[in-house]
Amino acid sequence: MFGPKIFAIIAGLYIVCQLLYIIYYAVGLVQFNPFVKLKPLTGADRQVLYDNFPVYRKLPENLKKKCEERIKWFRSRKKFVFYGDVMRQGDIKLILSGSIVLMTLGLKNYKMRRSLLRIIVYPSQYYSRIGRRHHFGEYNPFFKTVVFSAEKLWEGFKIPNDNINLAMHEFAHALSHEMKRKGSWEALKFRVGFKRIKALLALEGFQGELETTHYFREYGMTNPQEFFSVAVESYVETPTKFRNDFPELYGIVKSMLKFEFR
């Protein structure tokens, strides 16, 4: 039989292991685990990327290799959580990883360690206990979590030029949060760009142009943060029209992301 001291030691070890387990998965330390094996991309994986990201097909080999290495890291190291009967979970991990990696391909920081610890996916519309209403997607900066409806997620990729892409929209929110207090040069340039966007939105003439053209969906007028996310959707899906119709704004977004989707 175990003596009191041995029992206390075992109980203490159990509690410590439980705490480490919670920290490891809930706080996101899996990102820092050097022993997590990065799963290589298969031919089927590349086909999914080809089918859903037109720009991926056009990348020169050096950028394609950079993109794939980052996707491997993101897909393997980030915590993906699926609730309910979510189909094609592997493909969802791939397109979400591809979305964030392509959006940040021109940046040094693509790991989003400050702003993104986990990605939650539901089959369809879900009820947010925090927002106390039903959602198709949201970013929660406090919990560093992005939540998606798989149904709406796939809809965003079915029509590649309607300027509606849930993955890019929510990841743009996460990127903004990532850049808020970082001291890097690219974060500083990002914040300068965001201030320039806010200044543009304050101009009466620019507001009139937005209302006349209807190029950006109305939801973007909610606040500057939502406008940036909506602008990123358009920057990704219809970059040529964006550049032609709103050259100044296009230049600002380009300076923030340092990558073009044309």
C-alpha cells in the first residue's frame, strides 16, 4: 500500500500534469512545441489550393515554396477544434491555413502568436454565447479565437469574385489585432496604413464615392475595423477592379500587406 507521502507525491504530479495539459491545449503552447511534426502537403492538398486560390496558381516557384512551408507550419501548429458533424475537416484546415498564409505572404509575421491561438469550426450557423446571437463567423480578441461556420466558409470560395470571403474577413480582424502593439517595422507600417484608411473614411467625398459605387458591401461601413476586413476581401477577390476604382485605398492596403493578389 502507498504511504501518505507517496500518495501526496502522486496526487501532486497528477495535478501538475493536468494543469500542463490545460495550458498546452487551451493557451496554445502547441505552437511552440518543437516536436510537433509538420505534415507535408500532398498532391491532393495542392489541388485543393489550386481550386480555391487563383493567386496560388500564379505564384513563382520561390513564393509557392514559401507559401507551402508556411501552410505546413500553420496547419500543424495551430489548434483546430471542430464541433458537430463538420465534413471535409482536412480540407477546411488547409483552406484556412492557405487563407491566412496568402494574406500574410508579404509579411515576416504569419504565425499570429499574439492574436490567434485556436480556430473553431461549426457545421453551419452557431449561437455565440459571448455575442448572444447567431453567427456565421467571428473573431474574439480576448480569447484569441476565430470561429467559422463551415457552410459559409465554403460559400466564400465558391464564387471567387463576389468580394465575400468569410475566411479572409475574420483573419483580417485577427491580423489587425496582431499588429496593434508590436514594435516591428512592418507592424508600424500596418498601423500607419490603418490610420490612413480612417482618415479616408472621414472624408465626405470618399464616403459619397463609396455610396455611389456600391463596390464595398454596406457591412463595411459599420466601423473602420469592419471596413478594413471588407476591403481585404475585395483586395483578394477583385484586385484589378479595386485598383482601378479606388487606387489610393488599394495602395494603402498594398502597403499594409506587402503582397498583391493580381
